[in-house]
Amino acid sequence: MEIKDVIAKWVRTARATAGMSGADLGAKMALLLGSERGHSKANISHWETGKHSPNLRQLLAIAKITAQSLPDEIRQGMSTEPSHLSLVSTAPFDQNAKAAKLGSRAIPVISSIQAGALKEIVAPYAPGDGSATIYVDEGYSRWVFALEIEGDSMSPDYLPGDIVIIEPEWEPRPGDCVAAKNGKQEATFKKYRLRGTNAQGNDIFELVPINENYPTVRSDEVPLTIIGVLAELRRKTRRR
């Protein structure tokens, strides 16, 4: 059996064993490898039929996502192919990173308007409710969601296009970054600063931008409600 046929059979088996569709596998590969190019649903279909073969980097990604070991036969066969990545290197290597476990739970990236209604909805957002879908660990509550940063009020720490994952069931602590809504049912993302309590015993807090060109707002001056606390930051590499 040729190496391309061995690879095709392994990709089919690994995906099926993990209970994933071709689209599911492609989406997770896009998250892991940082681009959607080269591992679309069509690419995966071609790999599984032997029309084309993934390179070694892509095969290692499939093994990681599906939790299926890559056979030595494929590793050895791929390392002899000049068009693919090789596992063999004689150069010194700084091993300062390790494989990270990918999340398996899909959540939606929602708009600031949707987030502003969060305290009134009776069921969590589903992945299809947002503009995009990302994957997180299973450890978050059923209400967890993601927002895309717009504008530069939180720069340089949080830039336009960054994705922040928000956990509504966490209580904010001073210095946390939070999503909050105003009286217009719109959401914003700012730093949380506690300022005391009012006569009714409710917390008085400020929402503080990192960029000093934007104003700080206080909960005793503007209607503000905390929606949730920053749990993760997702950022794509930017090239000038």
C-alpha cells in the first residue's frame, strides 16, 4: 500500500473515531494552525480519498485534535518526502513550548447589542446565534460567550479584532476586565475598579479604559450592569 493510501485511511479513521464531520475537523485545524487555508472541508475530503495528502504539520494537527496517534509508518514515510515537513533536525532547539489541549465546546462570538440583552434572556446563546463560532474548554458555565473588540479604548492591551471570552458566572474583582451593559442595552469591555457602596449597599464601580484618551464611567452616574468577566483572550498574529 502506498503512503498516500495509508494516510487517507488514517485520516478517515481518526476523524470518524473522534465523531467529527469534515467541517468540524477543518474548523479546529484553522484554530490550531492559524489559518483556514489548506484545510477546508474539501481539502479533508481529498485527503480521505487519497487525491491529495496533508503535510506532516497538518497530520500532527489531526492527531492532536482527534486524540489519535500518528503511526510510525506515516511519520517515516512523510519525512522522506521533500515536499513535506520533516521530523528530523540536527540544529539546537529551545523546547520552551508544549502541546496544548484544544477546546471541544463551541460558543458564539456575539455582538455588543446581543450582549447587552444577556441579563434578560432565559437560555444561553447557541453557537449559531453569533457572527462566528470558536471553541473553548468544557470548564466554563453554559452562559459563556465571546465578544470581538472594536475600537482602541483598551489598546495597547486589547486591540481591534481581538476575541475576548466572557464568563458571566464569575464575580468581578478589582483590576479584572469585564463586559458591562449600559442603559441602552449595549455592551462595552473595560477594566473594573471598585469605588465603594451606596446607601442601599450596592457596589459603586468604575469602568476604566486603558487608553487614556477615553473617559472613565461610574455606576452611580450612568446605569451600568456587569455582564461577565474576561476569561480568555484570543489574538491573531498581525503582520505590517
